[in-house]
Amino acid sequence: MNNDPLISILMSAHNAENTIKDAVRSIQTQTYNNLEIFIIDDGSSDSTYAVLKKMANQDSRIKLLKNEVNIGLTKSLNILVNSCAGSIIARQDADDTSLPHRIEIQLKILQSYSLDFCSSRAIVKNSKKRIPNLSYYLPKKQLLKFKNPFIHGTLMIKKDILLEVGGYDENFYYAQDYKLMKKLISKNYNYRMIKSPLYILNTEDNISTLKKNEQRKYANDVKRGK
């Protein structure tokens, strides 16, 4: 297993005390072992950081950073990208969970098909709904004109590719993933969306629902090519 590449799992957490432990544990229990779990607490006012510090003390793979004030997901992710050691980066959101074979499966597909990045479908938490559903079968380049068909938390990407496109665009406080995916697709990087769901997605009381108007504004900017 020593030849397996180091994969950096990047997670930003803000006031996620109710979900952060399950999110991190879903990475700790992956069938793929050569990984580091790079987490940044983005100015939480609850016990998120305390929970993470305790977990980090028990698992040397967890690397913990802390923003003294909340700077948002985009800037936090760029800090993580520039701090991590892995040649491959995978995302994980602080209120979602990954299925046990997620990283192993994604890496195998990334390597087998010489991909630059890949993602997967997900199951909506507390349901049997798979997303994307029917749109999974449609051309992603066309879909990106209207919406982001990719689930950010399932992204696995070569670090050099992410750096090559400039990381996350800090002009986008929200919809930074939409902006990134549109750029990657427009530059014709090799990718696949895996048909099997490898991720459990929370859709309640998250950024997409609590900041819907702000998300829409930034998403519209992506559509207009800003």
C-alpha cells in the first residue's frame, strides 16, 4: 500500500457541532488509508473546534487549522489547498458523510481512466433519493449553462490541476464550486461522474437553503460568465 498516493481530504467547518463528528468519522473509516484529513474551523462560535481538537488528538491524520474570524468557504478552501500535502485532493462537507468505499472507488476510477477529476452521485440524507437524478444522463457542459450538476462534497481532483486553474475564485463568496466546475469543463479536463452514489448529502439547514438568495446571485454570475 506504500505506493498508494497521499490523498488530502479538505473540509471547512463553521458552527457544525451537531454534524462534524459524523462527517470526520466517515473519512476516518474509509477503506483507503493513505490520507490526511485537513480541516479548518472557520471562526465557529459553538463547540466545533473543541470537538475537532479532541478528534485530532486521537488521530494523527487529522490536521487542524483555525480562522479567528469567519472568512467564508471559498477563502478557507484555498488555505487548505495551499496547506495540504497530498497530490490528490478530495472534498468533504462538515454536514455530510461519505460512504466507506468512496475514496477507494474514486481513486481507482481516477487512475484507471487517467482522469483529472471525478465526482459521484449522492443520496439525500434521510431519504432514498439519488441526485443528480435524470440530469445525470445529460451532457454536463450543457447543464452547466443552467445549473451546477456536480456535488461539491464528492469532488476528487489532482492538486496540480486545481492549482493550474487558480484554485477557488475568491470573488465568489458563494457558488464557488459552480464557478470551479464550469472552468474545469470549459478547459476540457478529463473527468467522470460516477453513477453509484458514494455520499450522503444533507439538504436541510445548510448553506444552499439558509443562503438561497445569496447563492442564486452568485450562481447567476457564473451563468453570465463573470
